Amino acid sequence: MIDATASPAQDTEKMEKVEIYTWESCPFCLRAKKLLKSKGVNFTEYKIDGDETERDRMAQRAGGKRTVPQIFIDDIHIGGCDDLYALEKEGRLEALLGKN
């Protein structure tokens, strides 16, 4: 199931396309989405609860990783929730999002 979740942009700069594969009750998914929303990021969410076909598609895009969330910025796989927060901590997330 695809759910386009839009948050109002905080600026008018071009932002990259962000996609996130999630399960509805996954705490790591909720945490990753919270960070993206706090950045004013518009993202496309693929809710794959129980959908093995979509999970296989996600795993193919994510180099075999089957855990959620799996996050892509401008069609580049960046990993999961911990990877997203690591990019934020390193000060690299803003640039990947096209926000600076």
C-alpha cells in the first residue's frame, strides 16, 4: 500500500525525492518518519505490512535488506532508521535532502 505523506516544506529550495518502506506499528519506522517530518520533508511511504511481494521488491532495491524501515533519497538507498539518524548526527542529512 502506498501512502504519500506530505509535510509542508520549510523553504522553497528543491528537495530530493524521499521514499520509505514501513510497517505501521514499527517503532523504528515511526522514529524515522518523525525525523523526516521535523525536517519538513515530503516523502512517499510504502506500507508493506504482510505484503511479501512488496517486501521482496524493497529487498531488491535495498541490496537484500528485509528489515524496515528502508529509506531511499533520490533513488539512493541510505539504509534504515539508525542510518538516517547517523547522517543527521554527522551533519550530512540536510545536503542529501537538498536543503542546503
